[in-house]
Amino acid sequence: MADETLSNLLQENRRFEPPAALAAAANVTAEACERATADREGFWAEAAERLDWGQRWDQVLDWSNPPFAKWFTGATINASVNCVDRHVEAGRGDKVALHWVGEPADDARDLTYAQLKDEVCRAANALTELGVRKGDRVAIYMPMIPETVVAMLACARLGAPHTVVFGGFSADALASRVVDCEAKVVITADGGYRRGNPSALKPAVDEACAKVASQGREVEKVLVVRRTGQDVEWDDSRDVWWHDAVGGASADHTPELHDSEHPLYVMYTSGTTGKPKGILHTTGGYLVGTSWTHWAVFDLKPETDVYWCTADVGWVTGHSYMVYGPLANGATQVMYEGTPDSPHKGRWWEIIEKYGVTIFYTAPTAIRTFMKQGDDIPAKFDLSSIRLLGSVGESINPEAYMWYREHIGASSAPIVDTWWQTETGQILISPLPGVTAGKPGSAMTPLPGIAADVVDDEARSVPNGSGGYLVLKEPWPAMLRTIWGDDQRFKDTYWSRWEGLYFAGDGAKKDDDGDIWLLGRVDDVMNVSGHRLSTTEIESALVSHPKVAEAAVVGAADETTGQAVCAFVILRDSAGDGGSDIVEELRKHVAHEIGAIAKPRQIMIVPELPKTRSGKIMRRLLKDVAENREVGDVTTLADSTVMDLIKQRESSAAAKEE
Ligand code: ATP
Ligand code: MG
């Protein structure tokens, strides 16, 4: 038992078959999966036919120099043409591309595909005027407003790779990304609305430009959208208003077709496990991978669906499943600027009701927050338009899945739990809603055309019922091409553990049917008396207790067991303070749900958990607390005061114990 790769603790027997009506009309059937297995490259070539190309490709995949893949070699394509022009040319110019919703009440704007095309063309002309040329990098530091999408597509049109930096990040984070990818122009706004107030962006850009200059580089131009109207400092030689430059530009722009492998963007990872990496995505394969998966996994019917992905554009989900995938597919979608609880806790549900959202894609962290607040909030809104739900970012705990299904999906909408990474660019493991049954907590099966497996230390495929490392055995179209400027780090980080295998850093298991369950980062695996325990299953056991909303588990050094399980728990609002025996009650609950070996040594009830901007729990910081260390790098935390709150709780709990 002690030589196991990763324990398999949690048993989950609930299962939901695809709704019959959805299955009957589904975009993808079981037959597609068989075809893909028989001829992977042929399958992706067929998916590529859904896009508009200039020159056709000579080769679907060139894998002659692994791990450096080339997809659709020799072909030419323009991403922005595929996302806007071709829909207008096909007579769909009046179709709404974006239902944009600002955070302040009644601040909303619809953009049709024709309007979006004009804006993208104007912005492309304006950027050219500002000196942006093919191959130049452009940093985008913006709130969630339509201009952000326009800016990205204008860069793509010119072949100037963008790097979008989340608007909540500091001047330091912006500066380090600008320096790393040598961006010469920054596109920003005076500010955006968050939590009911205008929050400034331009001052951080000014500060970042100074930092960049101090490192001997220069940001040549800063293009500024006026969003909030707040006062801004102005550098006449550098700063340009968007409404002047873009507003005054022509809406005619003849796009150049770029090589399929031309860089599209650099995106920095969330930094959950360490220093963010600049992930490079290129054009043709990326667009094939994102548009096909968006159509297949969400069963998108562009004529009738209203799609909403709540991700910020500052992380990869916003790139693949708000910008490139959906727009390439001609979808109508919602884009929302603000926070879910502004001006009231039902804001998201109100938006779904208003626009008749049919497909909704969000993160488990948000779902657990809604669980914490109570069922009565979504119950006040008409969510009957919803026909499909998606989840991304972390494993969805079975109880969170059940809550999502019942309270948002009327106990009928299928849930697609989509596993992927900044590096993978596209969804790789997910149920197909018309083919695959849903099991609460499982990402189920690799998509057609994807060769994923769970292996042991010797890279042997593990049998059903066992855990191990999640790997990819064959290239896929939207895969990262390298880490920007650092091919060696690319090889070392992803390809060095086993010859020829991409190792994603995640642990996973196969259940008795061979379906895949993600178990968290292998870096977070705990070794308790020789048993290798993953974080996810213990967290899910805690979340299955009716008083618990969220949980994070880490391993802390322990004299007798090597490591011991330490849990940090947020209670549901309805549970009050949980009662005097709450800690013992939860320890027993875990032992009962998954076994005594997983029983936490210590449980701390906390008001919040440290999360990245994309909502992932930063377990490494909790481990610092559990092991009484100085807390490490907090620069990618959404709210840096959270760690102080947790430390205060800990010291008052320690005082009580004494
Ligand atoms: P860094 O690599 O800098 O530490 P990160 O890995 O948090 O940052 P992302 O690329 O945003 O940055 O996150 C990808 C990771 O998110 C995956 O490796 C996986 O751990 C987790 N993840 C995403 N979707 C799922 C899912 N559906 N189920 C389980 N885990 C998921
Ligand atoms: Mg990662």
C-alpha cells in the first residue's frame, strides 16, 4: 500500500445521462469520437475546415522536432477575420456578438458583428498609426469592456501578439510582463467599475512605464480608453486617447493573412504554484482547437444560444472561451464588467434572466461562494433559459456540482467539467454533453483527438481504480509552443519527467469505468504514514458536510506521520459559527466519508481563503501558515489582506488552546 502513486479515497455513485433531447440534436455524437481515434490528424484537419484560411496547409502536424510542434504548416490565416469579418460577409452582420453589461445598473451596450468588425478595423488602423507592426508585442491592461475585445482582435489582425494582464494586478506585475515580452505599446483605460466604485488603472500604467524605463526599456505609446471619466495624469508625448485615435480612424482595413504558426499571444499562468510563465500560443492550431471545443463541449447552436463565460479576459479562459472560440463560432454572448455581488448578490442571475442565457460557464470557486450565501438568492430569478452549465479552474466538488445542477440548472441541465490549462490553450478533458454521462466531480474522458492518460512513476498507464499523474501522449492543436523567450524552461518544465510525454503537473485517478477525476497538483500531494493523499478528495469530503461552503487542505510536517492533513474551512452563512464541536464534527465526517487516514489533524475555521485572481486557492501560502513559516510571495493574490485575517484566526485559536 505504501508504494501507491496516489490514493483513491472518494467513492461517488451518482450519474446523470445526457438529456435525450440534447443528445438527439447534439453537435457531436459518439461516432466523432471513434473517427478521431482512428485518425487523429484527419480529425483535426476536418475541424480546421470550420475556419476560413488563405493558403491551405501542406501538413496537419509537424512533430519532427519535439517538443516543438507546428500545426497546419504552410497555411495562412487571420484570427480576427475568422472572428468577425467572415460572419459579416455571410450576412450575419446584424447578429449581436456582445451583450455587454457594465457594473453600474443600466450601463449596457450591445455590439453586433458588423459593429465589432468596424471597431476592430478602426483599432487596427489606429495601432498602425501609433507604430505597431507585425511581430511587435502589445500589452493590454483593461477592465471587462468591449474595447478590450476590440484591442485583442486588432492586435491579432495586425499579427502583433498581445499580452493581456489582468486589470486587478499591480504596477509591478504589469511592468514585469511588459519587460518579459518587450511590449512597446500598452492599451489601458482610465479605470473600470468594481464593487460599486470606479477603480483606477492608468496610475498603475504610469508607474509600470517608469519601472520599465528604469530597466532600460521604453513603452512608446499608451492608448487609453475613457471608461470612468476619472482624472488621469497625462504624458503628451506618450499617451493617446482611444476615442481620438480609434474614433478618428477609418473602418476600412485590409487584413494580411499570417502564417499558421505566427504568434497570437503570450499569456502568463496564474502563478498558483510559483512564478508565472509566459505561455506562447500561435494562430492556426489555437483557433482550430478553441473553436472546435467551444462548439463541441458547449454544444453551441450559434443561431439560438446566448452564451456567457464569466472568466476575466486577463486569464486564459477569457481568451479561449470568451474571445477566440465563441467569436470564431459566431456566438452571441454576454460580457460582464463587474463583480457577482454588485450591486446585489443576485446580479449574475439577474443578467441570465434578462438576456436569456442558455449556456453558462463559470468556476467552482464562484459556485461555492453562492452555496455559502444560500439557495434563496438564485431562486428569486427565472433561470429557465439555461440548458447547459460548465465549470473550469479546479475540480468541482461533488456537492458543489449537485448545488449547481439543482439551483442553477433546474436539475436537468448537464454540467461539463472542463479540464485544461493556460498551456493547453483548449479544453482537453470534459464530458461531451450529448454523449457522455455526468458524474459529480469527474472531468470524465479526453475529448476526441486528445490522447490523455493517467500514469505511475514509471509512465505506465495505471489500471482503473488507481491514481497517478495526468499526461498527454500526443500533441494537440492549441498546445503552447514554448515559454516566451525560454525554450529550455519549456522543455524542463513540461517534457523532462518522461521521454515524449507532456506532464501537466496535476494528479488524477481513473475510476472503475476508466473515467478521469482530477485530484489537484502533485506538488500538493501529502504523504501521511506512507499514504499519498491528494488535496481534492479530502476537500470534497469537507464540502459534503452541510455546514461547509469551502475547504482547502494542505500537508504540514508531523513528527509521527511524516505529514499531517491540515484543513482550512469556510462555513455556510446558514451555519453561523458552526457550534462548539464543529472541528470534531468535521474531523469525524472526513473519517466517515473517506477513511481514518484522511482525518485532518487540525481544522481551522476561516472567513476567507487565499485565492489567485482566477479564483484558485493558493495552498502553498496555507502550508506556510500550517507550518508556522513566514508567508511566501503573495503578489498574485486577489486580496492580500486575506492572509492577515487567517493568521489572526490562527493566533487566537492557539491562544485558546493554551
Ligand atoms: P501556475 O502554472 O503558474 O502555477 P496555474 O496552473 O494555476 O498557474 P492555470 O493555467 O490558470 O494556472 O491553471 C491550470 C490548472 O488549473 C490545471 O493544471 C489544474 O490544476 C487546474 N484546473 C483547471 N481546470 C480544472 C478542472 N476542470 N478540474 C480540475 N482542475 C482544473
Ligand atoms: Mg499551471
